[in-house]
Amino acid sequence: MSWSRAEVLALATKAARGAGAPPAQAAHFGRAAAIHLGQGRDAAALGQALDALPAGAIMRMPLQLQELLLAAHGTVQHRLEIPTGGQPSLLRSYLETLPHATEVVAAHGDSLDVTVDTTTSAPSLRLGRVEGCAALLAQMTVLAARTFVPDSETSRRAGAGAGTSDND
Amino acid sequence: MKDFIAPPQAPLRPPDTVMRLSRMGSMFPTRLSFLRTLMRFLAAENARITRRSWQMCAEGYGHAVYCVDLGGYTYSLVAVSTKLDPAARTDRVIASAWDTAYVLYDGVPDADEVARICATAPKQEAARFTERDLVLSRANKSVRLFAHVVDRLRAGRQPDAAMIRDIGYLMRTTAVYGNGKFGIADRACIDTRPGFSGPFMAEMLTVWLIRHFTHDLVEHVGQGRLDRNLKRHLGIGNSTGLGMAPFLVTHPVLLNNWMLARETALARVRAVAHLNEEMQARLRQLMKRADRHLAEWQVPDLAHQRRIDCLCTDWAAFSAKVVPDGFAPENAIEALIDRALSESEDLQELLVALVIELFPDLVDGLADCMADPCGPVPEPIADTGGLRDVLERSFGWALALDYDATDQCRQFWYVSEAKQEPRLGDRFAEEGAALESPLDVARRMKALHDDLPQTSTALTVFLKEHPEHLMAVERAALAARYPYAEIRDNLIGQQCLPIDMLRCKLSFFGASKFDPKSDRWTRITLCQGAPLADELASRSDDWWLPVFEG
């Protein structure tokens, strides 16, 4: 079975929220996860990031992107060394969510040497369908379910603002 | 290469005026609505619909396949009709069976693919789909009208015109899923194809083809042909609930682009200096059409019917004031818009949609600006001092409220574990607020503002201490570039009516005849008055606010 990237994005976002990430960090993770798996990168990195909440990459990497964008603002091309926190492939996926063209120029130990060109839009990525990461998707499905409110009669009757029969 | 010279335009209406829920809940479809854009594209492509397969029993159960060639690609609608126990007929997401199910397929499906879709489409969310499946949908019959039309056709007669006028569709879609849901193709797979770069174009094509199928199905079961005018008035219904509302919050750039296109259209037509005789005649014609449309817009909900009746009365009075003397040839549109400023928001927004309708040359190109191909490009904010400035300049509407007051935080948005149906709860009467969905943008903006230090600090330092504010910070960073990105109201307040968000979004789809069933659920009609498949060349673009021609 294969998954669309939109499904992965939505599921990973909910999973991160279910695991305790605030909404924006969860949304960043969702976008990065869809690219990460669409690029065929290591699924385990995503599972580790979820396990590390409420700390770790999911909390750190959105701020690293903020720092990068801020440093690059007003320049044509900016170069910055960014610590990976032991997750270089996941950092690459986060970088690929940016609207600007970015390039990993080199890897130095536990950091990536990155350039960002604020005058050029990020190229369209040729991403594949997501397959073969059943364990991660199962983990994310369990975490995502933590964001759902248990059903109740009141909720069912009034929550959607509609009745349950439409024979008209 | 020719330089593009933008037409003159009046100032845009400010977001503080436009982005209020009550005004968004007064919107009407315009010629920028997605169905209108699609119809123009289909006409330009000289699109022809072919019915490739029709395997349907006498009672109308089976499947059909329709094909259409667009921009070098072939798309097929596979329609599956099944017998439904009336007890199971609900338009809610929690339904598990429907009268009909559909897939818009990329290419022409072979027998194996048709068999796969016939097996999976009726299961909807419970099944898995493939990258060849572009859109997944389902629809339930308006049992009363479908049965009536069948009976009349079988008797060799046409259906009752008043029923066609008042109900307006044979079936209602209850979901139209695109962009990767349940395994179907990601939007990125098709968004560079001709005709599909605009928002929801594949979904709109599906809806239009479903309407075509419903006409064929009722004629098949009724063993007769519907009168063309009656058929054209039969659009496709839709039932829509809360699932549509969060989209506007979670896609701020798209919301901005839709509203900005519409506001730019208005600003351009307001700047039209001279209205010739022909245009004045057209304006009078559209005002009369609006009058008839309002008179034909009848709904069961008494409160909403009163609102329609008020608009009907106000519109007649407004028209009576502005039409008899003729329109001043100079700055006529601007004068009309100014005269409406003392009228209701319903009337103002109807007038906005009407004047936009008059000027295809000024307006239609803006449809190309309504997608979001690049994603958000924020304007970075360096420190908390700069952030404070942005918040006080662009989010004053959010900072003024007290979110501890019960009326300002009574509602909470959530996703139920029951088929993940989006719902709205009362924070003080129901469980589940701890799992609230983050649609409380206004409250978050205020909380961020309250936590800003007196002395300006680097924003990244602040966010390390307050990671919970990242969402608010990122939305603030969009404000400069995307002025219409935020709904400028408190979405968790007691006064928030989600139906306003639904109407805004649905008007962009091209919906008419809003028929609210509550403050969070509505039925609508799509494609009413739209060209039939064999009319694309002759009447593709003059069906704003449809009126009955039976």
C-alpha cells in the first residue's frame, strides 16, 4: 500500500500534536515528514523525533529555520552552519520546506553548511509516493488518535450542527 | 515581449472591513468563483463529454464512465450507483453508505480499473485509492425530487416546474475529496496541468460531471427526456459542515489570494470612469436578475428566510432608487458602491458580486492569481520590539478582547474520534476542550502580545523560552505580505457563527441558494444554470445568480 504525501503531512502533524508538540512545530514536522518520506529518507529519524518530544528536533528545527531566514533576510545569498543535533537527514527535509532555494554545501561533523538564496524560489521537488514505512505510520496513527475527542451522544447530536437523517 | 500594464484601480477595501465574519458570511458567487473559471476553460478547450460506459439496471443501479479531454490529458468520471437503505441516508461524515459514489480518474480506466473503483468508491473513507484517482466523492438523492421526476418521465410528462425551481438538484454531494485523501493523487501531481493550476479545479470538474450523471440517471430510470431548461436548472446539491471552516484558518495564504483577487476586481471596476449605454443596460439586466434570484431563493429555516426576505425588499428599494434616473455615465460604479454603504452587508456584497460580473476583461485574468504555488513567504521579524509593532498594527482586532470572559471563549473546535468528524463544543458544558484544535488565532495573538518583554529581545531567544507562541509569531510574519490572510474575528467566541466561514468558502466555489440547517451546517446548490455538456460553446459564461427559465 502506498500513501500520498498529503496524507503523511496530515498524519505527521496530528502525531506531533498528539505527542505534545505545539501546533506550529507540529505543522513544521508534518511538512518535513512528507518531504522526508517522499525523498525516500530514513523513516526511523521521524520516529526518533516523535519519541524525543517535548524536546528534540521537532522543537528545535523550526527555530533553526527562523534563524536562517532572519540571517538571510535582505541578502541575496547567505551561508550558515547549522547544527543537526544528530539528525542530518531530517534537517535536510526541514530545509526543503523553505520557500527559498537552499543548498547543503557541505557537512562538517554534526553540522550542515547551508546556503539560502532569498531571490530564488525553492525548486519543485520530485517526490515519490510513500511506501514501506509501516511501523512509523502505525506509530504516528497511535499518536494522532490522542488528538481526537471521544465520541458522546451530545457531541454526536450537537457538535456538527446537523441531524443524522437526510431523507428529503 | 509586451509589458503588462495593470488597469487603474480604486483603493482596496481594508481588511478590517472585508475580513469580518459577518461580511464573509454575506458573500455571493462572482465570476472569479472556481466553477465559473472552470466553465470558461472548458469552453475555451471546446471540451466534449463522452459517455464511454453505461452499465445500469432499469432501477438505476450499476456504473457509468464519462471521459473529457482537457489540455492534452483525458480525465474520466467513474460513477457508481447502489441501492441505499433509507435509514442509512445521512449527509454527515459519519455516514457509511451513499446512493452514489464517484472517482475522477486520470486517463481512461480499463476494465480492471473500473472494477477496482466500483469495489472501492462506495466504501469512501474506509477504502484505499491510488495515484490514478484524482478526486473521490459521493452523493445522496433528493429522494422526493428524484422519485417525482422519474414518475413524471415514466408517465410521459415533464416534472413539476415549481419543484424543479424550489429544490434545484437531484442529488447532493456530501464530500468531494481531493489532494491525497485516502491515497488519491496529491494535488502536486496535477497542479501544473492546463486548467488545473487554479484552486479546486479537479474537484469542480468532478462536481460538474456528477451533475451531468444525475441528469442521465434520472432520464434512464424515468425512460424519458427532461426539458432542456428544466435540466439546466438542476444543479448539484452539496451538504457542508464544519470540516470546511478550519481550511480557511489553516491556509492563510490561499484565503488571502482569494480575497485579494476579489477585492482587486472590485477596485478595478470601481475605477471605471465611463459606463456606456450597453454597459448600463447590462447593469440593469443583472439587477433584475438578482431580484428574481432572491425571490426564488426559498429555504425552510425561518430565520434565514427572513434574512433573504429582508435582502429582497432592500434590493428592490435600492434598485428603485438607482435605476429609474439612469446611471450617471461618469464613475457610475463608484457611485453605486458608495450609495450602498448605508445598506446591509448582504446588499453590499450582492452589489459587489454584480458589478464584478459586468467587466470580464478587467476581472477574469485575476483568476490566475488565486492559487498558492509557492507556499507562505513570511516577512522575517528580528526582535520582539518589531513583533510588538506588527501585532499592534495588524492584530488590534484580536488584542482588544478578554479571552477569559466566558462569552469570548465559550466555543472550542475539535475533531471527534467518530470518523474524525470536525465538531464544535461548549467549553463550559462538554468534555474535550483539552484537545482543542488550534483555531483560536485571536486568543493566541493576544497571549503572545501579553508575553512580550518590555525590552526588545531577539525573537529566536524569546521563542526558545516561549515555543508555544511560534504559531502566533509565524502568522504575524505573514501580515505584511498577505493582508487578507486572517479572519478578523474571535473564532472561539460565543458570537462566532461557523456558517459565515462556510458561506465565504462556498461562494468562492460558486455556490448559490445557501440553505442553512444550523449555524454550522448548510446545503447549497452548485452548477445551477451552468451550461449543460452540449452548451459550453453557447452559454458558458452567463449564469451568475441563476434564475428559473422553465
